[in-house]
Amino acid sequence: MAVPKKRTSKQRQRKRRTHYKAQAVPTHTCSRCGDPKQPHRVCPGCGYYRNESVLQIDLD
């Protein structure tokens, strides 16, 4: 049975894992207000999703 002879150091582990990175969150502009928003989510600026009002946003 294959067993490593020596423990893998923290530095070696981290070098191997350098490519595991979080992806940047994609953003699009809202068609109603033009604010940036995530796709398939309610717009935080106007509260609309697919031209339907989902949230009541107070502009005060």
C-alpha cells in the first residue's frame, strides 16, 4: 500500500493549491434603472425582476 514517507509541508501544500481561487461575481446592468446587479437576481436599486416589482425600495 502506498504511503508517503514524509509529511507534506505547508509551503508545498499551498504551492499546489494556488490555482484554487474564487471566481469574480458577474454583473450586468439593470434594464430599468441601469444599476449593476447580478444576473437572475432582484435589482437592489429598483427592486424589479423581469419587469415585475418584487421588492418595495424606499428612496429616502
